[in-house]
Amino acid sequence: MRIGCCTNMISTAPDGTGAEWIDTMKQAGFDYIELPVVQLHDLTDKAFELIVGKLDVAGLACEVCNNFLPAHHKITGPHIQKDALCRYLDIAVSRIDMLGAKIVVFGSAGARYVPDGFAKEEAMGQIVEFLRELGSLLPSGITVVIEPVCSIETNIIQTISEGLAVMESINLENVQLMADYYHMINSNDSFENLKSASKHLKHLHIAAKSRAMPICMEEGLRDFLEHAEGAEYTGRVSIEALSRSPRHDLALAGTCLRENIKNI
């Protein structure tokens, strides 16, 4: 498994990308960085080019992007603004492609949150339509992965089985599935369900149960990774966690994962 980190949750700079941690991640032995689409979209061309240049100099690739849609770009409910959404996607997809990312995480908990009084079945149809259109829009070689998100953050597609059902209804090769340890434990979603999704599991997110950096291998996280390995998963694992001391925690988490994943 390749080890990376989502940097938007540990960002300390005004742009919110977390790109200030590129050199620290490289030194800590991470294989790639996972950068946030919303924040990348909002950069000027010059600021975006500076991040691309910094990645090149460091020799650290952005293989995955997360935080795909801002909450105000709704894809469910009665007030979807398609023209504005299309303008957002034009820039976002272009920048994902320029970074060379291979995986785009569709969590976007706020954007997909179903408004009160709106039918869940209709909202699910809207999500399927959005992902089908996104799949046809993405350049060759880029896959979008559906992230089941717990009820703390959203109210639709909360378990692996629900994510798998959406993915199968879309039936596109470049629309697949991912699993997030934090969301699975908060949804009481059995790790056994990773096996049923094994053919479509293309990415993992991890953190400690508290959503802090995994600087040691807690029992539940080890169990999650063992089940992923049992499902024949050999791809990327990104830390998506909070930290008050990112420089310190990135070094410890990198060491922890390198030492433990090879033994799982």
C-alpha cells in the first residue's frame, strides 16, 4: 500500500490547501499528497502554478484529490444551480488533470446533504445523475470514488453497501468506491463489508478514532487495514485527520504506518 495524507485538515496557510506541508511530507517518507479541490479551484493561476512547481521540486506527486465540491454547490434538492456548477467543474477538473491526480474523492458531504422535506429517493437519483455526468467529463485515467460518509456530516450514502449500490447503478468504469475508517466506525459499518466491495475498492482514508493523526496503530485501525488487505486491497491509504502539531505528527504517523502496514 502507498501512504499519503490529506492536507486541507492540517492547513495553516491562508489558501487552505495545506501545500505548506509538501516538504515535510516528503521528508517524513510519504509516497504522495492528497490536495483539496475546493481550495485549489479558488487559487489564482499563478498561485496554482506555484504549488505545481513546489511538488515538482520536492518530488512528491499529488496522486489523489479530496474535498471535491463546496457545500453551496448543491447536487441534491430543488435549488441546484447547474450553470454555476458546470463553471466550477470546468476549472476543478482542469486543475485535477494538470496535477496528474488519478483519484478524485466524492465525499462532498454538504453538497450532497438532502434538504429537509426533500425525498431521499429523488435526491439519490440526482446524485446518480451528477456522478454519471462527472464520469463522462473526467479525462482518461482519472477515477472518481464514492465516499460513504457518516451521519455526523451528511444524511445520504452513509455505508459501504449504499455506496456500492450507487456505484453499480451508474455502471461506469471510472466511478468506483472508497472506504474511510472514521466514517465506517461512526456508521457502525462492519469492516466485513469491505470484502463485498473488494472489486471496486480504489482508495482508503484513515485517522485515529478521535480523528487525530494515527501516530500509533490503535486496534480498530489495525482491524480495518487487515480487512482491507483481506479484500485484496493494495492501493493508496491517505491519512485524513486533524492535528495541532502537523510537523511533529506527520513524522510520527509516517513512521507508524510504514512500520505497521508492511506487517499487516
